[in-house]
Amino acid sequence: MQRFFLPPEETRNDILTLQDREAHHALHVVRLRPGEEVVVLNGHGERIWCEAATLGRREAQLQVIRREQLPPRPWPITLIQALPKAKTFDVIIQKATELGVSRVIPLLSQRVVSQVDAERGASKLEHWRAIAIESIKQCGSPWLPTLDPPTAFSALLAQLLPAPLCLVASLRPNARHPRNIIDSVLGETRPPAGATQIWVGPEGDFTDEELESLEKWGAQAVSFGSLVLRADTAAIYALSVVNYEMGA
């Protein structure tokens, strides 16, 4: 079944209208036909089953059949990812969305090469949101992750509170396996009451100074094995491990 996206303010009525990119996809890519059933996601937990009604050249009207409101995950995950080079962050946004992340914060740490000013940050944010929207349409998630603008390391530590489970990927030899930390935090309670934060550094890892600041702040260093992973691989690995352990 085809899935489309509309923001919450456009999904309140019994007739929903697809325009612009969503209309083009419906009318000219999948070639929607009258009477065909589709699902509309609003990114705020609602799945809306609809039937194609009036199909024009530039917009498509859908008749709502039924609605389903799904709760957010009991263990919301925030991915704090040092901004990598080129289009690697596009892949991270896509895969993090498919893995159910609740929030993504692009981090400007000391070893980040791609420093971004406010104007470019706003443009990139719009681009990343479009990728996240396509990802929830692909995987069927009713929740669109929150995407923050790129934020400097020191500024983020000053404004963010550590979560009950706060992990930082580290190449240090004393870093522990994620399961050990998750088990010690959860105890007999699964899932935890509260959020999870995962910090992933740039290629070359966080600096010693940054890691020390994070550990003092409340993050616990975790190892992803003996191999050195690329930043995007580390993010996917971390999200997969946490999802598996929380759902066990």
C-alpha cells in the first residue's frame, strides 16, 4: 500500500489534499487511481487510511476511511552525531529514521571538517527533513524524528541534560560493551522510564578533552568492538544494539 506524508495541520479534515511533491508522486510516479486505498502519515503518531477520491493534474484528494493513533516508543532515542563530510549525514538521517530514532542533533565537534554557518544550517535542515519524511514513508513509521540545527559541542553540553541511559562511542581501551551499561541502568526494569542518548564522534573520534567532558557530564563510554568503524556505520550499529537490547 502506498504511503504519503502530510503535516498534522493538514490532516484534521475528512478530505485530505496532496499537493506539490506528494501530489506529483501520487499522480505521476505511482499513478494513483480512484478508489485505491493509501495510508497518510502525519509524523505525529497518526496513520490515516484513505481512499483516492478526486484526482486532478496537480493535486489529489483523499477520503479518510479510518484513523489510528500510535504512542511514541517508551524509550525515545536521541542520536547526537558529529557532522561527517559530504553526503554521509544523509545516509545517517535515513537509517536513523528507519531505526526509530526520536531526535537527531548534528554536532560540531573539534574534529568535524564540515563547519556550517546559520544560513547553510537552515538549508541543510530542510534537506534532512525531506530525507526523514521519505524514510518514514518507506518504513511506515508514524513518527517523524525531530531534527536540530547543527550545534557546537560546548553549546550543546550547556543546554542539554544527560538522559538516564547516555552512551558515547569511544575508541578508548577502557570503553565497555553497550550491554553491560544497559543492563546496569535497566536492572529488572525494561524499558526504562526516560530517554536514551547516543553520542557518535567524527572520523578520528572525539578528542580526549571532549571525551573527558562528556564523561564528567554523565555519558558512559562504549566500545563497538576491535574494528574502527566509520561514523555512519557506528551510528547504525549503536542504534541497532540499543533497539535490540531495549526490546529484549
